[in-house]
Amino acid sequence: MSNATPTEGGSIIEEYRYLLSKESVWGWLFLLPTLVALAVVSVFPIIRGILLSFYEYNALRPDVWLGLGNYATIFGLPEFWNVLKNTFVWSFASVVMMAALGLGFALLLDREFKGRSIATTLLLLPWTIPFIAVALNWNLLFDFNLGMFNGILNLLGFERIDWLSRGRYALFSVTLAYVWRNFPFFMITFLAAMKGIPQDLYEAARVDGSTRLDLFRHITLPFLQPIGIVTTLLMSLWTLNHFTLIYVMTSGGPGNASMVLPVYIYRQAFRQNDFGLAAAIAVVMLIIMMGYGLVYLRLYQEEVGGK
Amino acid sequence: MARILFDEVTKIYGDDTLAVDDFDLEIEDGEFLTLVGPSGSGKSTLLRMVAGLEDITEGSIHIGDTVVNNLPPRSRDIAMVFQSYALYPHLTVRENMAFGLKRSTDLSDPEINDRVEEAAAMMGIEPHLDQKPKHLSGGQRQRVATGRAIVRDPGVFLFDEPLSNLDAKLRKHMRTELQRIQNQLDTTTIYVTHDQEEAMTMSDRIAILNYGELQQVGSPRTVYNEPENVFVAQFIGSPSMNMFVSTLDTDANRFVGDIDVSIDPERASAIAQNATSDELLLGIRPEHVTVHLEAVEESVPASVDIIEPLGSNDLLYFDLEDGTGVEDVIADDVSIGEDEEKDEEEYKVFIQPDSVPIEYEDSGELVYLTFDTEHMHVFDPRTGENIDVETATRTTVDAQTETAGDDD
């Protein structure tokens, strides 16, 4: 043991001496590869992105310092607010639907029945399909002439709908495809949590006179709450960030009817050739997501930590 | 309050796992009955069938005058305490105790609160009423679980190994607490345990089970003093009964073999009549063996294995020269209990502390044993039955008759 090992209640000087000791240097050396990798793939792009947001930047002209000019532009654009609203509606609706579907199927799969493992596999399958394949398949399902949905409407005697090209249907259609692809994540986490609920509690509650609804409300739900909160946080952040499905299915259209922030940032950067503005939107998005994450975790700590 | 009747109850899990086999038993109103047996004996299954947590394959269970086979647990007027306590972790102690009352009665909130506080006072948990279970110790959780059962004032209490998660001292304390409460409330109780000591100390009657079959039911003293078969003899009593293998010589009225003892001619001929085998098992409890340092009349030499100090007395483990293993003579289909199957003929005797010098341990130095044949049981190794019980009972009856005659 090195003499430089810090003692409890030791002075700051002793702690610095420890940091520079031989033992400590070896520790830092072992950490170095990870730190370098993190800096290259994570820290550097974030700092570069933030710096970029203060410039007018495109591939053709030299950079021009704008200060907060890009931010002023964004907040003055009506379409930005519209895109922001779309992003929240899409994220909120997706997460709520995925959680509800996931919970429903988890409750079904938690029961004993013949063919349960096959049903579980089939229900998990969407989660394994790449987004690009999901997008192409659902484009076919929503196709005006050949799609299944219009086929059903036709059979029932309703008019066909232009799902992906009519303003109010476009966002709904991509949400549906996204929910189908991602609900198994909720399902499997809920199912895992349900397996961890002691059966004794259900039995005690049954002896205590509980109905099925009581069992769900007073035993199942409280046990699912902690994992539900964490899963919801993760899925919210993933959904806010999601790009592929919307880009392939509608590219944010018609107009900006299904436009969400990630696609909007891409369009500003690579279609409008305005990397500075795109970077500023990305910074705004980063702040929103960090704020959401922090508030959510605080609520989680109050809710679960208090118990 | 209610009596409970098991009428030819059978439970088969899946296609062929027989958990309870044709079980008949009547439990009186207000009685404290303990179901005891080793793991897999079916005792918990029986309790869960009474609770309605397990379906009954055949037969019927009556609580009071009602057949409850098809009633859900909430309609059976029962309360159950689980081994794990099964306290709702997100509810406070008060809410845990009120949970059942809110669902099974029409009582108002203030009435429920009064009942909860009354039960909490009875269990000594009032200071913890507003705490969550995770902040309580094991003993306190056990009290809450019991409190949650008594607050409902049910017709029947069901206890599923409720003390097995507590340390030895607390377990003993809670035994008396539970007995006190049961006496106070006079509620019919079925108590499941694998701990025969718990069964002996708490119950009005004990039902001993093995492989889903009822072996014997009776008061703690009856099952201890008059075990009907070799399984009950081995299972009840700690340390367990010594089993010696000997042959009955009816001419000499003596047992000859592991131990040589003489018995009276009448008893010898009764045993000979009941026996289906030459070699018989002689069961003698450790307290009915006496150790001498010098050979005396009718004594059997033995070597000392180990002497275990227990406090008020010591337990001496001994070996017999050429002792026959019980498993060598017992029929394959006769169960003698896992402990006996596992260990190599461990014979035990209680002695006064320091009455045998410690140097005798494992030294080859011999001690001499005599046996109290009055308290000796004789089992048939082919059937496992106690073939001496009738004689013992008749002896008691004869003695009583004689005493009555004397009084005349």
C-alpha cells in the first residue's frame, strides 16, 4: 500500500498527492483508452455542435460568427413551433400507446395458457425488425391503392384514405407504425417485472377479499411502477430522437404535417445547407431532452424513493 | 367460529403427482390443530385447499356446515398468515391491516380504524402503524401479518409456517404469543409446520403427515407416548427415538439382538401374535435409557461416540457392538423419515452433566446401558406399525381397573 492513500478526513493536499501517486497514475492509464474514445465520439461532437450553432456555416462559404443569431432565427420561425408541437404530440402519443399495449400484452402473457411461448415470440418479433424494413412494410400497408387498411375500409363501404399524404393522417400513420415496432420493449420489461412479484401477495390479497381488479390495482401496478417509470423515460428520449421511420415514410410531409425535430434538423443541414441553424435546433433539442430527463428523474426519486 | 371437516380429500398435481391421499379429519370448533410433516408431506397443500388457493381433486372440505370446494377464498370466512408474511410493501402497517376489512365488510372508515388499532394493541405494534413493512424487523413483520389476520375476526385462522423465518429465541417467544391470542379469541386454527417441537408445544392436537397420508392424529402427549408407527415415532421427539433391531424369544420372554431385554410373558405373546417378522424394531427414547459406568444386571455394553453438553443435561451418542442398521430390516415401502435414512445408526441417551467422564469419548472405553421396557415400543419392520400399542393401552386400562377395584 502506498503511503499516499488518502485517509478519512485527510486534507485536500493529501488528496491531490494521492491523485498524483504511482498507484493513481496506473489507474488513469487504464482509463485512458475509454476516456479518449468517449472524447472522440461523444464530447467532441457535442462541443463542435454547440460552437457551430453560433456561426453561419455551410460548405460553400467561410464561417461567419452570428452569436445568438441562429437562435433568434429559430424562435422567430412559425414552422419551428409547429415542428416542436408535432414532436411532442408524436412522442407523447407513441409512448402512451406503447405503454398501454405493452401492459395489456404483458398481462395476457403472464397467465398460463397453451402456446404461451409461441405467442411471446410472435409478439416480440416487431422489436427485432430494422426500422427501415418496418417503414417500407407499413408504407405498403398504408398504400392508397394496394394497402391493407384501404382494402378493409373499401370492404366496409368507407372511402379510401390517403394515409401518408393527407395532413391530419400522416403523423397518426407513422405513430401507428412506430408503436407496432416498439411496444414489445414495454411488454417484455413489464412481463419481467410481473414475474418478480411474489405470488404470496396475490394469494394474501385473494384471502383478504380482493377482486381481479383489486389485485391489478393494489399488487400488480405498484410493482410495475418503478420499471414503468424508467422504461417510459428511456422510450421518451428514444422517441424524441427518432429519425428513420418518419424520414422514410413521409420525410416530415405533407408540408410539415409529420415533421419532427430530428428530421427538421437533417433537412436544415443537408437540404437547406444551413449547418449553423441545424446545430442551433439540435442544441435546443438537447436542452429540452436534458430538462425533461432531469425533471422526470426528480419526480421518479420523489415517487419511488419516498416508498 | 367453525369446525372444519376433511372428507376423503385427495389432491393430484398435473397428471400423476399425488400430494394428498384420501385425507379424513375433523377439527373441532375453537381447536388448535397442527399439521406437521417433512417437506413434500402435503401439509401446506391441505392448508391451501382450505384457503381456496388450491383446487380439490377429490373429496370435500366443510367449514362450518358449508362445503367450500367451489367457494373463492374471500367467501370462506378465513384469514391466513403466510411464511413470507406477504405484507403489501407499498402500504403502511395500518393500510395492510385495513386492506381485508375494506374489501370483505361494510364497516365505515372510523370503525375499520378502531378495529385495526385494537388488533395492533393486541399484537403490540401500535407504534409502527404508519410505517411501511420494509422499515420493520422480522419479528415486527410477523406481528403485523398476524394482526392483519386477527383484525378480520374470521371463523378460521390458517398459519403456514409463520415462525420459520425468525431466529430461535424470537420463535419461542412468538409461539407463546400465538397461543395466547388463539386462547383469547378461541378461533379454530390450522397451523402448518415442519418443526415437531413447535407442533408439540402449541397444539390441542397434532396431525402427522407423510407422503400425503395421515399417519396419526392425537394430542401432543398421545403421539409422543403412543406412536402408531415407526415414522411417527421417529418424527416426533427431539432427539429422535433410538431404534434397535432384536428378535423375540418367546420361550425366554426376551428380546435378543442389538439389545437384550426381558419383558413380561403376556406382553411377549401379544407381540408375537401381531408380528409378521422375526426381527423387530425396539424404539426407546433417549430419556428412557440409563448409563452405568460398571456392568449391571441386564445391561448392554456400548462405546461412547461423543458427549454434547446441552445445559441442564448432556446428550451422549453411543455405538453398539454389531448393531444392525434399521434400513437392513425395514421393508422398502415403509417410511422411517429422512433423518433416520441418512444417518448411520446414531443412538442417543440423556445423561446428567459430567456423569460420564469426557475421556470416554471415542476412546473405546465401555459404558453399560439399561432400558426402561415400560416405555419401549415394538414396531414390525414389514408394516412399520407399532405392534405393542394395544398391549400398552391394555396395560394402562388394566392398571386403571385395578386402581378402581382397590378403591372399592
